Amino acid sequence: QVQLVESGGGLVQAGGSLRLSCAASGRTFSRYTMGWFRQAPGKEREFVAVINRGGSNTYYAGSVKGRFTISRDNAKNTVYLQMNSLEPEDTAVYYCATTSNWYARDSGYDYWGQGTQVTVSS
């Protein structure tokens, strides 16, 4: 049983930065691989980034690679998404989620947060 709460979204100019946080409840946070997803209006949800339980391995969607960084602090039960060089195309609701499978697609993620809105102006 995991509860996730995202925060840190907002309005930012193109080229700017935001850091999203996802705070998790429970005592087993470190057992989960954590992913970030996003969904823009009128589009399907898409994968953004994933990080393994220990935080040593990460993987990114090609659209954000080199601009976004996923990290985690297991002592704080929190996963982060540092977003730099933001573009209007990054505008979306961002969600964090948990899985027990490093290779899972979004259907394999068990728990989801409520999402946080990121809006990038031109």
C-alpha cells in the first residue's frame, strides 16, 4: 500500500527550470522502482523517466534525455524530477508511480499520484 503526492508544478517560461517532488507514504518506499509520466491535453499518457530502488540506474524518454534528471532520497521517501531547458511541448500533468518491475510499461505500475500541472509558456 503506497500513497503518492506530487508537488512543484507551476508556470515557467521556455528555457526555465522546475523541480517536481513525489512524496510517498509507507515503510517500503525503497523496495519500489519509481517512474514519472506525463499527459498533455488531448494526448495519451507517456513515459518520462524511471529510477531503480537504490537510485543507481535511470532511464529516460528520448524527448527529455539530456534535459531532465530523475533522482530519489529513500530516507525522505521522495523521488524528484529536475526539469531544465523546458519547452512548451513539456506542458502536461506530471504523475509519479511505483512498480516492482524495472521493465514495466505504464500498465505495470501499481500506484499513481494525483498529478501536478506543469505549464511552459513561449
